[in-house]
Amino acid sequence: MARSALLNVMVQAALKAGKSLSRDFGEVQNLQVSVKGPSDFVSQADLKAEKIVRDELLKARPTYGFLGEESEEEKGTDGAHRWIVDPLDGTTNFLHGIPQFAVSIALERNGEIVAGVIFNPATDELFTAEKGGGAFLNDRRLRVASRRVLSDCVIGCGVPHLGRGNHGKFLVELRHVMGEVAGIRRFGAAALDLAYVAAGRIDGFWEVDLSPWDMAAGLVLIREAGGFLSDMKGGTDVFSHRSVVAGNELIHKQLLEVVNRPIPSN
Ligand code: IPD
Ligand code: CA
Ligand code: CA
């Protein structure tokens, strides 16, 4: 599989940051049993990974802007291009020694995401996509699942927790979705969740209160794998709306209807 020069830059940055996260993940597993726990250590791992990604990307394309979760946005002199990066998506998993986390890197051109890389160093799974070039898991071409009815589907989601999200609203969404599907999963790393939709591992996904770096790379992966996505209201501006619903064309439509069903009156 031939990758463009640009995608290669992104892959190299993701692999390098992934190596650092992998080493730190080993240490986190040891720190689980310490009294202090691994929290401070994990914040450092996160910052270190972002610095690695930033340095690699800006070395290759010094004029591009950079939006990373862990730092102030840097405007580039090239107004058309911006990197959007989550150096460690799935922090809670990482902190707890659960091997479901990833580095996520996307490239935005004139407001559109044109390339994305999501790398889970714990499983060595590298998801890549470039607009018009298809989506891949390592060297394998990806396609979203082809199930046609929600009743056959396994659907991923995010779940609000202490201090985060609208618990009541989520419970209504969950109540409606769980009555219609074959299974629900909450894996805890939104970038990987979207990559899993692209890979056909889950048939659909919805989550609210997400940031651009959680979604950016996954958006191009899903589109290039033949999938459909929107914000929770069916619109196209997932970044402003901070939410996403995804699946193949049919499942996206059905899931969107179900998550928006009104609160039952009883
Ligand atoms: C979080 C993960 C999680 C999602 C949260 C995100 P972080 O990102 O993607 O799955 O439910 O909304 O904030 O904090 O681990 O980078
Ligand atoms: Ca994230
Ligand atoms: Ca993060």
C-alpha cells in the first residue's frame, strides 16, 4: 500500500509518540499498585506524546497551524492547513492499565479533514485514511459493516460520568437505543471508536460533548470506509455541535432517529 508523503509524515509522528506511550504504559501498569497511583505520571506521558507529535509534524510542515489537546492553539502562516491532534485518547483507560488508547492525528485543509491517522500502540493497530485514497488498518483496506437493520447491530457510545455530561439525557438515549439493538459497547477512546466503525467492528456509534481532536481523524476514516456521519441533530458541523452519530448509510439514519426520540412521558 503506497502512502502519500503527507500521510507518511503523520504515520511517523504517530508511531514515534506511540513508542513513548508504550514505554510509559508499561510503567503505569507497575504504578497501579503504588499508593500515589499513576495520575501525575500519566499527565506527563500525555504532554510528552504531544510534544513528539508536534515536533515531528511542524518539522515536516513548519507553516501549518497546530491544534493539540494539551497546548494552546498555534496559528500557522499557511492559513489553509491545520493539524488536529489528540496525543493520548483514552486517558482513563491508559491510567487504569487498559490497553484501549491511541494517538490521533488529523489534517484539516480549508476547513475539511483530508487525512487521519489513529494508532493504538498496545495492539499495534494503525488506522489511516486520506481523502480519495481509502481507509486502511495496517495494510488492509477497510469498509464499514453492511448490516441493514439496527436489531442486528452492535453500537458503540460514550457514557457521561462524575462531573461530566448530561446524565439524564444520556439515560433517555440509552433507553431508546438498547431497546433496538443486538448490543452496546463503551470502549472509552472516541478516536478508536470511530476507527472501529470504519473497520466494521461496530456497526454504529454516537457520543456528545466531544472535542475536535476526539473526532477529526475518525471522520475521514469513516467516510473513506464508505460510512456516513453527522452531528446529533443530523447536521454536518460535528465540531461546532461537539457530537457525532456514525454508521453505514442505513444504520446512521436509523440510529439518528432513535437517539433523538423524545423523552417518554411515563
Ligand atoms: C476522552 C475519550 C472518551 C470520551 C471522552 C473523551 P481523552 O478523551 O475519547 O472515550 O468519552 O469524551 O474526552 O480525555 O481520553 O483524550
Ligand atoms: Ca480524547
Ligand atoms: Ca487526550
